[in-house]
Amino acid sequence: MAAQPNVVVVVADTTRVDDAYDSQVAPTLAELATSGTRATQAVSAAPWTLPSHASLLTGTPPSEHGAHADHERLDDRLPVLPEPFRAAGYETVCVSNNTWLSAESGFDRGFEEFRQMWQLVQSDNALSELVDETERNRARLVARKLFDGNPLVNAANTLYRQFVRDRSDDGAERSTSWIADWFADRSREDPFFLLINYLEPHLEYRPPRETTERHLPEGATYEEAMDVPQKPWEFMAGDLDLSERDLGLLRALYRGEITYFDEQLAALRTALQAAGEWEDTLLVVTADHGENVGDHGMMDHQYCLYDTLVRVPLVLHGGAFTGGSDLTDLVSLLDLPPTLLDAAGIDAPEARERFHGTSFHPDADVPAREFVVSEYVAPQPSMAALERNLGRVPDHLRTYDRSLRAIRTDDHKLVRGSDGTERLYDLDADPGETSDVADARPDRVADLTDALDDWLDSVDAAGDRESVSIGAERKARLEQLGYLQ
């Protein structure tokens, strides 16, 4: 591998570790793990997109970088990962399919090119007139209702696929195609730092039939699965009753989305190989967070810090990470920035000084972590947003109106809420986090509480931030993705 390798970071949005590490669901990722390095205990700093991506790029926790539900923007107080890469001569590019990872949210800093793939017209001016896909998605939903049961439906769908992209793809195929063309057309000899966010498998689950049918319960059809309502907030409010079979069908759709992402990952690898860049590339595949599909009585990825949300896949391939071994130490996604700088041989002392993460590069010779911390700074959607959209907020939902912090070791996790709650889970005996053992283990609670308080003392809290407004087009797309404003 070159002294300064290309670095490609692929974020599979909303991807659970258990499904991502299932070779029947994600065979390409399994191949990369076999010849590369798979982290078995990787943990995200937050359970949803905005704060998680901000942590990944700044190497700081949400309470320090300040990008969360109460301040929906990454400010410019902290250095971001593409900046030291760019200063070291790297070409820096981001390809995003998630509206939170946008220029409007402050994520374009440090990138020479920032592609927002939900826009058909790309512009350097974030305030320019945008062509958003929200209206086309709405049009298709209307068309489906109009043509349901009509002999013309097949013809209508064919025309739709020819002139407007299929809803089963949230920009992934277009992103991979653009990247492949970019590889082929590059004339610069500089290495590149490329960040890609693939939106699949974010709600709504609309995977292709061919990647889904293998995951369906016995006797179930693709049409039956697609007919299951996907309304997370109604489900959590108790207004939508889903059977175990319904939840199994939704999980099959979700897995179909991951399989579709895995196909894009294979195409990305092929594009790197075709461009002659594969041997000189460190490829990182991870997720910003996971997903609840009925787990713990919850849907989507909010209001909790269970492992279904904060444990994430992390596979690295290339250079020192080639060899097919598992990294079994605790790893936080905060550790990626210093690790990637080490892989590229970039010093960047000012950026490193602000990082909370520690490098897990094989040559770093850094002791393994004793614990990792995840934060949920504020609920999203807020109780006010739920009330506006649902008409009411049941008492059991109002208990989620709090912030959370979780400290995790190899064997235990303590989750502490701003409402005074403390829950302790024995991860060895109860990996599903179904039983609170805080009362039975006060000694362990005390030890983890002290460690969490010491960690908080090391955080340069962002404090109160000025309010952030969201444009109408972006608000519509966020609502389409299930983020109620």
C-alpha cells in the first residue's frame, strides 16, 4: 500500500450489527471482514444520524460538539476530519444521501466536493434553488393508490422507473455510479479521502424484491410484507397494533435493505479495482447507528441507548488492517479519526488535541479502552412534535422526554437518565438488555457512576447554542424520513 493511502469511509445508515455481520444478509461485508479486520465491540457515540456523524467527524461526544435535537447543526468551533486530510494534500469528497449530513447542517466543511444526492441539481451555494425528490416520492405514493388493482399498474410502474428513479433506491445506485465515474475521470495523482453515506436501510423500508424474498418468513410474500404499516410513532403510542408476524415481515424488509446496500458495497469495490485504486485504499465500513424493529417495544432509532441502536458494524480493509483478524477490544466511533490519521501518516496535532478518541491502529501501541460512552442529549422528535403529529402523547411516551448517557464495559452497561433513572444490564448474562440488575449490583452501579462522572469532567460541554432554522424543502425531506419537526 502507498505511504499515503486513499481512505474511503462508508457509512451504512441505520444498520444493526447483528444483521450486518450475518453473511446471508451482507455477503460482501463478510468477505471484507474475512480478509480485513472486523471490530466485534464497536459502539456509536449516539443513536441517530446528526450527532453520530458529528462525532465521527470531530472525534468528540455529542455534549461537546453540540449537534443534536436541541441544536440541529454542526458548528465550526471544532476541527473536522477532512481538514487535516486536505491540508496533507488529499482530495476530499463527501457523497451524502441523508439530509442531516448536509451543507445546511454544517457538514461540508473541509470537503472540496460535497454531493447531496437527493438534489438533482448540485450547487456550491447551499441556499440556491434545489430540486428535491420529496415531491416525486409523494407522486408515486399517489400513483400507487390511483392504480391499485388496475391493469395499467405494471405499465405505470415501468414508466415511473424509466423517468423517475425507483423508490426502492434512496440514491444508492446513483451515488455508486457517480463515484465510479469520478474514479474513472480523476486526473489528480493525490490520494483521496472519500466519505459516503448510503441511506438504506432507513425507514421507510422499500427494498427491491430480489434482495428481500430470501429473508421473508416461510409462506410470506413480498407484497404481504410491503403492506405492513410503517408508522413508528403510532406504534410506540399504542395506536398501531403489529403482530409478531408483522414485525417479522418488517425485519425481512429491513434485511432486504441491508442486502441491497451490500450490493452497492460490492459495486464500490469493483469501481476501486477498475480504477486501479484498490490496493492503495483503506476501506472502512460502519454505521452511524442501528434500528429497533419492535425491539424493546420500540420502532425507529430514538429515545433509548440499547445495543440495538448503539452497537454498530465496523470493518476495515487495507494496509495494516489486512489479515482477517477480529478486533475484540471495545471501540468507539470516536476512535476512527485518530486511527485514520495514523493510517495515512498525518500528524495534525491541533486536531488530535481535540479528539476524545484513541487510535486502534495496530502500530499505535495504545492500551485498550476500559469503557465507551454513548449519549442521547435530547429527544427527537420532541414531545411537542409528537403531539402536533399524533394529536396526543400517551403518558408512557412522555417518560422518554429526557436525556440519556450510557457507559459500557466488556460486561456491563449503565444507562443514566436526566430524570434520575439508573439501569444496569449484565451484558454477558443478558445480551438483549431485558433485565435491570441495578438493585442487585449497587457496587457495579457505583463504580460505573464514578467513571461516567469522571468522563463528564473531561468533556468541554458545548453549552447553550443559538437556535437553528430548517428550510422548508429540507424539513419536508426530514419528515419523509420519519423525523418530526
